[in-house]
Amino acid sequence: MKSVTRSLRILEAVAQHQPVTVGELTKLFGLPKSTVQRTLVTLSEAGWLRANRKDTTRWEIGARVLAVRPAALQGSSLFAAAREPMIRLRDAVNETIHLSVPDALQCMVVVDRVDCTHAVRTFHAIGDTSPLHATATGRAVLAYLPRADVDELVARGLERFGEATPTDAGQLHAELERVRADGWSVNRNQHRPDVCAVAAAILGEDGVPLATVAISMPDSRYDASRLSELGGLVADTAAEIGVRRHGG
């Protein structure tokens, strides 16, 4: 149990001081550098920590922490602001509604879900992660990030999940321009086969994307003639959540 306790304390310390170096943690705990480094690597392999993307000698919280955060998130302003509008959106379209947050440029993480009543529906568990470039939720976020961040993501390589997945800079930037023009993004089988979604970003007061709300449906119920209607509904819901979160 000593090693488990040590790992948890190091995890808590990273959360408090991130981004933090091995040396800083060594001084903080009075442990051998090799022990701290080994613990960090183990936590990283499990998804709890990751190296900072701008300085890989520093460590910060990873996606796994976001995945187990929903219980705590229920008391947050985002969760409180989003829940009622998500239910109303579900009632309006009878499709599954997801609330997701970005983990830097690593992925999107599902933090809440309101299910539809259809026997056949899409399913993303709370804590599920997905790539930014291949999903409606991810591109809804990317559209409002600085160009340098998008270029950094492209430089890492854009994995292909299907024929429609944007895998080069020009294709991705063209999609992001459409998102900015429309106010919402769409994914038709670009990440998971037979899964479609329409999403919009929830913006902070400074215009930074904090989260996304999405309508998710199987391809069998995707209707291109309703795309503008669904996009308008999800964009309005995202805007309402943003206003409610700011206390408006």
C-alpha cells in the first residue's frame, strides 16, 4: 500500500503545482529522483498524467483524471448550467446529447450524457475520449483555438479512422472555416463507423472554448435535410449554457 499512497500523493502534488518537474517533486517529497520518475511514468502509462506539450520535462494531469471527474463536476458551474438545456435539447430531437471537455490538444472527454428513447442509439460512456480532428466535438473546439495550436496538432499527424476523416492541414482548416461560419460542426462516420454528430462549442467570456454540446445519432437516422435545423438547435443550446454559466 505504500506505493499506492505515494502514487496518489504525487498525483495530488502534480494537480496542485502543474506543470511540475521531477526535481521539484523530489524536493517536495524527499524521495529519490528515480522513485519519483518511475511513479510518474507509471501514472502516465495509465493515463493519469502526461508530459506538458510545451515543455516535456514538466508533468501535468492527464485525460484519465478528466474521465473520473464527472461526479465532482456535478457541483460545478458548467455541469449545473448544461444539464437542463441538454435535457430540453434531447426532448426536442430525441437523440443522445453529450457534454464534452477538451484535454488540451490530446482529446475530447465525455463528461455528461442525456440518452434518447430510441432502442437503437449511439453510446459513449462517461469518460470516453476521442480525437479532436476526427469528431464534431473536437472540431467545434479547434475552430476557436489559435492557428498555432491547430498547426501543432497537424504536425503530430492526423490519424485516419475512415475515408471521410480529415487527414491533412488543408482539409482540416477548410472544415474549421465552415465551423466558424456556421457556428456548429458535423461528423458523419469520420471517427466511428455509423456514428454521426452535430456539435457546438461552449465559449468562455474570453472566447476560449470550454466544452461542447453535441447531438449524436446512428447513421441510419442521419438526415442531411435537417442539418441546418439540428445545427441551429445545438448552437443555441451551447450559447444558452454559456450564458447560464456566466450567471446571465
